[in-house]
Amino acid sequence: DGGITQSPKYLFRKEGQNVTLSCEQNLNHDAMYWYRQDPGQGLRLIYYSQIVNDFQKGDIAEGYSVSREKKESFPLTVTSAQKNPTAFYLCASSTDRASQPQHFGDGTRLSIL
Amino acid sequence: DAKTTQPPSMDCAEGRAANLPCNHSTISGNEYVYWYRQIHSQGPQYIIHGLKNNETNEMASLIITEDRKSSTLILPHATLRDTAVYYCIVRVAPGSARQLTFGSGTQLTVLP
């Protein structure tokens, strides 16, 4: 079945450590997105990519980095510069048209040890 | 993108229709209305979207007022599994791969 796969489902980070969250899609979508969700809050955009080898910062990009080397993959690295990384991270993908919906993965929950 | 306003919470009896309202009074002519829902600890699930006309799919119906300043999502026969936070979002027209702006949404609780 086509869809978006995020891994791992749960992730723990030690102080000063970088961690990478995986997002893979087989929907042949050009655009991919990373959102962060804090308890009781809506989603906030971290980074998005409209095509391979190109990406733009969202509203809260500080302390995060991404790459888009393949159309299917858009990994997110949470760096040690992100001082409050505990959150629920969601990856999404879509065509490049607003007339088509974004589809979401099941998320990765990141916690600090 | 236009801002949306939704009630923070609603209850609905199981088997009855759930009608979730959304105000988007500043919507532009080229902005689509999208509805998503999120069950606790899962990713948002796309429900339905529309531009001007009312829309219906296997999950729900979307009623958009003629002036497009508000819309209503209708779940015709709510079940306990429909308990979730429902988000109404407006998004710009084709040609833009911009983000979805999620507000606080409406917590729908379906009661047995």
C-alpha cells in the first residue's frame, strides 16, 4: 500500500546528542514536510521541500536540519542546538498543488533522557 | 493563508450526525477549505476538502456557505471511533506547496 513511513515510533535523546528521524514515502509526491506538535497544540512547520535537493525553513527551523537527496526520503536531524526537543514529530507529503491533500505518517515521539 | 475559528469542543451521541462548524471569514477566492482529524498520538488523517461546492465522500460531507466565509463538516452517523480533534484549514490555490496551518481544532467526543 502507498503511504508514509516514519521511524522509529519512539526515540530517546541524551543531552548533547544529535538524532535523526526517518521519513519515507512511496506516493511519488514531490513535496515533503516536517511538523512538530507539542501537547495540546496544533502543528508547527519545521522544514519543507518541494523538490529533490531543495528545502526551505519553516516557522521553527532553529536546531533542526534536513536533507532531500531522494524524492522518497526526507530525514530530519534534531541537533544538540535544539534545547527543547521533546515533542511529537510528524512527516507529511503531497503533490505540489493546494488542490490535493497532504498525507501524514504516524509520527515519532522524541523524549530527552 | 486565511485564519480559521473553531469551537474548542463538542459532544455528539453515537449514531447521530456530528456537525462541526468552522469560520474562515477572511478566505480568498483561491483558497481551499480542508478538514483533517487527529486521534491521540497518531498522525492527522485527511477527511475532505472543497473550494466552492459542497463535497461528499465516504467519510463525511462538507458544506461551504455561498459567501465561503464558513463551512460545516458533517459526519452522518458518528461512532465512538470518530472521537478525535478535528482541524479546519484553508490553503492557497494550485501552484503552491506551502504548509498547512493547524490551529487548535475542535475536540469531538462521541458519547455512547
